[in-house]
Amino acid sequence: MRKYEKSTNNNCCFQDRCKRLENDTQWFAEKINKGSPPKSVQVLFLDRNSDMIVVAPHGGKIEPGTEEIAGMVAHELGCSCYCFCSGHRKEERKDPGGEDGHHIDSTEIKARHLQALVKGSDIAISIHGLSNSKSDRIEVGGTNQGLLQKIVNALNKQKCPAQLATNGSVEGTSAKNFINRYKNRGVQLEIPLRPYRVHCAGEERRRLAEAVASVLRDELQALNQQGSP
């Protein structure tokens, strides 16, 4: 297993170094809009051959800022990062039922490359945008019970208000959730719009990324030691 050392560079290198995954891009395009134009939707992936994957499944204009946060967490850990991004404006994403047709629920995401990445990871973490605009707390959910409270504590210590997710829509505990399907080591973060997902949120994002990465780094190193002869 890889060792994860603390990064000395707080800049997110994800966007400039990633590659487009054509097969997964096509899967999302067919799922959301019977084949959206490739220039409007894309899956971007930065492969660092790591034991952990950070995913932003609703990036771009769906949940703005989530792909940047995912990239910063992945950069802090030196691990791989996967983002689905849509460039469609909100009014272009409506399905006949009036919902956001590009916001695919985590229990429905079955893109082939993403499933293989999660299956091969010791920990999968997904970054989401909290829809409740009145909340300023990060909701921490998922099935990795050993990590959830540690992440909450680390975020609060870094003055990033956080709590365990208790609302069913953001708890991230379904066995069908893509981060929970294999090793049950999934973590889901629901990030409020302010102060983390607006354009001027560089310092807030940095503190968030460092807090989350500090916990995951320790966990991965502990797993590494357990696997040593």
C-alpha cells in the first residue's frame, strides 16, 4: 500500500492534470439526457495509483465548487480524484418532472470505471453540495463508522463547523451508494454553499481539505501497518 505524506503545496492541481474518461462520460450523458453533447458533460480523472479515491459526482454547475474541494482533498493526500461535471445551466438540466436531471442519486451511479476505482480502494470519499442554503455546517455521513466522528472532530478543530449527518437524504448509509458497495469504507461529505463553495473561499477550502486529509492520512497509514508482514 502507498504511504501518504502531508503535501507542502495547498494549490489544487487536479483540473490541469486530469484526463477525460470517455466511457464514463458517455454513461453519464446517456443517463441524464439520452446522450448530452460531450462538450457539456464530462468525467475528469487524475490517476495517482492510490489506495483511496476522492469523488465529486455532481461537479460543474450541478453542485458548484465540489470538484475543487475534491481536488484539494486529493491533492493533500496525493491520491486519485474523479469528478463528473456538467456545464449546463440550471434551466437546461430540468427533466420533465421538474427535477435536476443531471443530479443522479449516488445509489444510481454505476459508471464502469468509477465502480472499478471504488472496488480497488481501501477508502472512498465523496464530496457533495448541501442543498440547504441556511445551513453552515458540513454534514458527515457514510458507512465507515470508525472515521465519521474523527472527521467531524478534525473539521470542528479547524473551525469548519461539522456534525454527523442525521437527515436520511444526506446520511449516505445506503448499501447501494457507490461509495459503500464494496468494502463498506465509504465517507460522504455534504458541503454547504457558504463559505466553502463560493469563488472567494480559498482559505476555507484549504482548512477543510487539511482537516479531512489529516484523518484519512492517519487511517491509511494504519491500514498500511496492518498489512505489513
